[in-house]
Amino acid sequence: TQSTRPQRILSAVQKNATRGDPRSVIRAIDQFCSQKEWAMNVGNEKGCILDSVVSEVNPATVLELGTYCGYSTVRIASLLPPYAKFITLEFNPDFAAVARQVIAWAGLEDKVQLVEGASSDWIPKIKEQFGIKTFDLVFLDHWKEHYLSDTKLMEECGLLRKGSVLLADNVICPGAPDYVEYVRSSPRYKSHYFRSHLEYTKAEDGLEKSVFLE
Ligand SMILES: Nc1ncnc2c1ncn2[C@@H]1O[C@H](/C=C/CNC(=O)c2cc([N+](=O)[O-])cc(O)c2O)[C@@H](O)[C@H]1O
Ligand SMILES: [Mg+2]
């Protein structure tokens, strides 16, 4: 049977990356997606901005919405302090299965908890299920029309504290206009746009960093 794109990405990792070496996993995916087959990973240019925000926040608790193949999961997990708790939500079981293997190939399976299911189902249960009070950093990279509703849900569930950082991918392409309007106009957030390019292309895209002010 025909393989799927995530399966082909996993094969590229298993063929070209060194087990236990997160940077080689990231490089193998970026090489495959720039030379062979485009895929919706945050990519290396925006990935470097992601890295700098993770390093600056140095989070003890992280939530990622939309694991896909685990590319950004590996980037984030490789920068976390040893005590950090990192949850990534993915509702497609096939993508989750690939992501688990990509994360394991990088040797980061002990740093990440990949939870299968929809963000709207899981966000209200995170406190009780995982003993997490609030998130220091949230990376939003799932369906763009869920960014705003899930952000409001996180607020309602008390998962954000003064200083929590939301980092959203794809501000321009595909875009999340209602989310961007909200975080830029709400007095409860201080937002900044990091201009960059859509992964593996010359098109404009960027990340929006929004600090929750309470
Ligand atoms: N509510 C939810 N709960 C859990 N997991 C969920 C979810 N909604 C979506 N997901 C998962 O998150 C990923 C979706 C990403 C959408 N990105 C995109 O559509 C996207 C598109 C382009 N693009 O078209 O250029 C570029 C990009 O960087 C992109 O992130 C998929 O793995 C999907 O299964
Ligand atoms: Mg994205």
C-alpha cells in the first residue's frame, strides 16, 4: 500500500538521522522537506525563532497544540530543563504514531507526553490529569480556526498565568486572522510579530508571540 507523507518523513529520519541526536533528526526532516516533499513542519527559519523564545522563557511547563510529525516537538523538547513537563496534543492517530517514533528516534520520549485527542476535549482536563497548574509556554500550530477558541478555553480553564507566553505559527500563511486580531487588540495580551517565511518557501509567514498579562 502507498505510504503517507508522515511515514515518508519518518523513513527519512530513520535513514538519515542519528539515534539520540535531536539536531540530526531536525536536519533530516528539513532536508527531506526542502529537497523531496514539502510538509507543514514549522521549518528551520521559523524554528530558530521558536528556539530563541523557548530558551528565553526557559519553561517548566509547555503545551503544544498539533504535534503532526513531531518536528517542533523535538525542537522544543531538546531545549527544556530536566524538570520540565511538556504535553503535546494530536488528534490524528496516524500522525501521533509517526510523531512518537520521531520523538523516540531523537531520544526525547522521556521529555514529552504525547496525548492523542482533540485540544478542546483535553484542555479542560489537563490540570487534574497531569497535575499542571498553568503553562509557561504554549505553541499553537494546529488547525488555524481552533487557535482563538482554544486560547479562550485555556483562559477559562485557568491554564494561563501572568507572564504565560503564547507562540502561534502561521500568522500570514495560512493565517489565523481572528486569533491575531484578538491577541493584538485585547488589553490582556502584549503581542509581537516575528516576520519570517513559510517553511521551505520564499513566501512570507511569521510567528506571533503574545504574553498574557492577566
Ligand atoms: N483540535 C486539535 N486537537 C489536536 N490536534 C489537532 C487539532 N486540530 C488539528 N490537529 C492536528 O494538528 C495538525 C494540523 C496542523 C494544521 N497546520 C496547517 O494547516 C499548516 C498549513 C500550512 N500551509 O498550508 O502552508 C503551513 C503550516 O505551518 C501549517 O501549520 C495535524 O497534525 C492535525 O491532526
Ligand atoms: Mg504551522
